Amino acid sequence: MATRDQLGDRRAYLRFNSAGQVWASLDRVEQVVVRNLSLSGVLVEVPAGLQSMRIAQIALQDRGPVIDAVARHASPASDQLREDRFLVGLEFVNLSDDDRANLFRMVIDSNDAPR
């Protein structure tokens, strides 16, 4: 400590101490496989590395609205020992009336589609 006091603070930029929580986000875009869609959420298959996500923004259609979601569940996609795909259950949050109506149409259309 004495050496630092003798040399002084030689940082190039000002630094602040944080006394509270620090929150950050990464802007990462991935195409995922939708396994199940409901009015309350979606089950998606994601590559390894995304299974630890907590908050997501989902565009269910090209150039469609972005829906906020919170991760509620994550598990390996299969029982194989070395698995690089995961199933993540996302719950939709803060849906607008328009988003809810569009989602309702998508769920109805997906139920009518042949399997």
C-alpha cells in the first residue's frame, strides 16, 4: 500500500466504486427451435451456452414484434452423456394486447397445422 501511495494513482481513466448491484446484458442473437408454444410461454431448444440465460427477447416471426420472456426451466435435450443442446422454458412477460392477440393466432394456427 505504501508503494501505491508513493507512486500516486496512474490510471488513464476515472474509476468509480460500486456500492450496489451491477447489471449487464449481452446482445446475442440466435435462431432456436421452437418445441412448444402456448399463450403463457414457449419451450425452445438452444445450443450449449444459452441454457443459463435468465431473460430473453423473442421474435416469433420475421420482422415481428419482440416479446420479453423470463427463463423458468432448463434441461438437456436428451439423455446422452455429452449433450450440446438444451431445452429452455420461457414465460412471456409484459405482453401488450396486440402481442397477446398475435400470439393467440399463432397458437391456434400451430394447433391446426398437420404434424
